[in-house]
Amino acid sequence: MIKMNFHVMTLFPGLIDNAMGESITGRAIKAGHISVNAVNIRDFAGNRSGSVDDYPYGGGAGMVMKAEPVYMCYKHICGQIQERNQGTAEGGKLPVRVVYLTPQGRTFCQKLAEEYAGEEDIIFLCGHYEGIDERVIEEIVTDYVSIGDYVLTGGELPALVMMDAISRLVPGVLNNCISAQTESFSGSLLEYPQYTRPEHWRDRSVPPVLLSGNHRKLAEWYREQSVIRTALMRPDLLENAELTQEERKLADSINNKKN
Ligand code: 6GU
């Protein structure tokens, strides 16, 4: 069985464990499809007060996370991975990618999630305060990733966003292997609308084609709805979408009407 092992260097391990322990990711942990190893950087402070931050050289507002606790935390995780791989045939993929969550990184996307889903281990580094001493970042980080153009207080929520997106691509995490593929963004089109019972709700009825039982018609309708929806909501995605001539005409007619 394929298993993805997430390791998170953080000052708030509870935030990681609690979020990942719920819903689909929680079930995936119990089933052994993924593992989550949230390690508290504070445990590597190396002093009684447990301080992991200090004033920035050169002055300025806020505090900076010290290099050594982050480095010791990283070494601890490397040791855990090495120990787990003792005696196994493949010995794990090395070097393990270390992802630093920062607004300065490349923007996370479905393609990047697919790339990370092929790894056996991923280490996330979550910063807090005004940042982390640059020297330890240079020493251990391989990837710089942001989840969008806005500023958050720390890297934990971005790490959770990435782990959620990656987890659902790990074989066995979703019930049906089709749904990860059909959904929005795979194939650059948004998902078609969904309906469940009752057939009539507050003057609104389920599109009759969905009740027809005609599989060819259904497939055509799903595809058409995806094209319409993408043209209306995210026309930028259509540039990379593979459309038939007919679908391209449909998309263009919708966008011409809008402008
Ligand atoms: Cl990865 N970190 C922080 N602090 N803010 C962000 C972000 C990351 N991505 C978007 N905003």
C-alpha cells in the first residue's frame, strides 16, 4: 500500500493534529494511507525557558525565530525517517523535500499537489512571528510555497491546505478513484452542478436529463455544464482546457454575452 508521511515543524502541533484528525484526512490516518507527525519546535529550544525567538539584528518590529531550535527539530525528523527506513528495500526517497510556507513562495496549485503526491515523505516548516533566521532556511529548505496573495499569521493553515489537497490524491483516501480526477481543475474545467432528492424543491426542479437514465446524454450534459460553468465563473481556465470546436464555440458565445 502507498503511504504519504507528512512531517510538520511548528510551534502549534495541536492545530495540525486537530485539523488533520477530522473528516476525510482523519479517516485516511486511521486507514494508514497517510501519517501526520507534528513536531513542536519549542521542544528543541535547548534552554529552560523554552524561548524560540529573539530580537532581529538591525532592529525593527517583532521577533525572529532562532535558527538552532528549527535545525534540531529538522534533524530529529530526519532521524525518525531514517529509523523507519532501516532495513526496507527502497529506503525512502532522498533527499526529503522541505517546504517552507511563505507568502514569498510559488503559488500552490493542483499541479503542484499532484507532484507532491508522488513523494513518500514531505517536511513542512511553519514560520511565526516576523520570520525565521535566514541561515537555517538556507541550510534545510528545498521548496518555497505560498497559498495565495494575502498575509496570514503563520504557516500552519497553509500547511494544512497543502496536506488536504495532497492527501486526497493518495490512492485509497477517496472512496472512488474517479472523483479525484473528475472534480474541478483536473482537466482545467470546473465541476458540473450536483442535485439530490427531492426532485422538486421550492419551485426548483432537478434538470430532467438527470432522471433520464440515458448514460450518453448524461455524459454530454455533464461536459456541457462544465464548459458553461467555467466560461461563466473562471474564463481564465479555458485557455489551458482541451475543448472540441463545438465546446469552444459554446464558451466563446457565453463570454461574448458577458462582455
Ligand atoms: Cl505560506 N504564509 C503566510 N504567513 N501567509 C500566507 C501564505 C503563507 N500564503 C499566503 N499567505
